[in-house]
Amino acid sequence: MVKVGYFQFAPVFGKKEENLDTVLSALKDIDADLIVLPELPFTGYGFSSREELLAFAEEPEESGTVFELVKLCRAHGFHIVTGFAEKAGEKCYNSSLLLGPSGIEGCYRKLHLFDREKTYFDPGDLPLDVFDMNGVSIGMMVCFDWIFPEVARTLALRGADILCHPANLVLSYCQQTMLSRCTENLVYAVTANRTGSENHSFGTLDFTGTSQIAAPGGRIIHRSGKEIEEVYVIEVDILQARNKFITERNDVLADRRPGFYL
Ligand code: ACM
């Protein structure tokens, strides 16, 4: 059994230290194995230009934010999956990091950039892969990756037990669609979305909250409200994500016919 959860809140744009304090104090007494945070929870989401993004992005290995989160992981013996504005040389990625007691244990760079993100982030350049967390296989995807079923499928084929899904959702279809991702791949999915709004010169962004944990088969274990701040943790049976039979004769991964698909 594994205790998985998320923290849904409203990051304040550009206030890295304030947002870090919010996260550290929300997680300080949590009993969990894995907590998922939203996409870009420390910087905020809506950059007006690449120059503005570059002013906030950090190399994970040099980041005081990562240092504090790893310290928290060590103190509690848990892992965190968090969105992160990642600088890597001249590039800038909308990334997700797996952090644990031993430091940075995994990195995924968002493959499918949403709308204006294309004007300031570089598209991800790492293969979809899974990371081991004490015997549990962790797959990471970021927000708009939800609309490409290939992402969840590839992670499931690589052996993911849990899809960790930091998000800053502005459309309303994702949460329902993630239930299908859990049905067709028989995995758990933790979608950690943010709440609140950001007002920028280019417009207002309203985020949809309703973070959720879904079980293999598409059952909603828990879904938060649209506006509330919430830490939610639940114990799940990882073995349920390892049985891919949907009938006695149908294994949803082994029955695929890849020779016939694009
Ligand atoms: C999104 O990908 N943040 C909508």
C-alpha cells in the first residue's frame, strides 16, 4: 500500500518565496509516501515573454526551492512530484521533478506546450519514462499532455503504476478525460491542479481546481472543490495497477495491435 496525495492551492505569480512557504507549511505535518504539486507552483504560470520566464527559471541542481523541498522529503521520508520552470543552459522547459530523500530522482519536460507557452518555453526533449520510488513505478506528465492519450499509454507500457500530473488547467475537460486514461491503462492518476486567477497584460487566466486522484478502471477516489486549498492523502493498493486484465481474456496492454495503428 502507498499513501499518495496532492496539494491544491493558488500560487501567486512571481512570488517564489511566498509560494515555497505556502507549500512547506502545508506539507509539514503530512503522513504520506508521495505528494504531487501543481504545474509551475513556485513561479506562477502566465509569463508575458521568454525574458520574464528566464528571470524566474532555475537549474534544479542550483535551486534553493529544490533544496528546501528535498530537505522536507528527508525529514518526512516522502517523495514530491512538482512542476518546475527549468533552465538548462540556453533552454527553458516546463518540467516536472521527482524529488526524494536522496535529491532529484527524476525529471520530465512537458512535451505538449499549451497555447502561449509555445512563445516562451522550449518543448520537452526527454523520452517518456518511469522512475522507481521504493518499488513503485512513477510516470510524470504535465497538464496539457492529458489530451494526447499516447503519453499515458507510453508511461503505462513502460510500467507506470501512478501517473503524476501537475497541472494549471484552464479548460474543463481534463479531469473527466483522465478517468478514461485510468480506464484504458489501468493505472492510478494524481492530477494536482491549481486554483485562483492570474491577471496579465495579455488577459486573465482562471484555473479550474478540482484536483483528483483516480483509480485503475476510472473510479474517482477523491476530487477537490474548484476554489478550495486542500491537501488530500489516501492509501492505495498498487497491485491494482499491475493487473491489466479487464476480462479473463483481455489484457489492455498485451492485446494491443500496434502493427495496425499510426
Ligand atoms: C496547461 O497545459 N497548463 C493548460
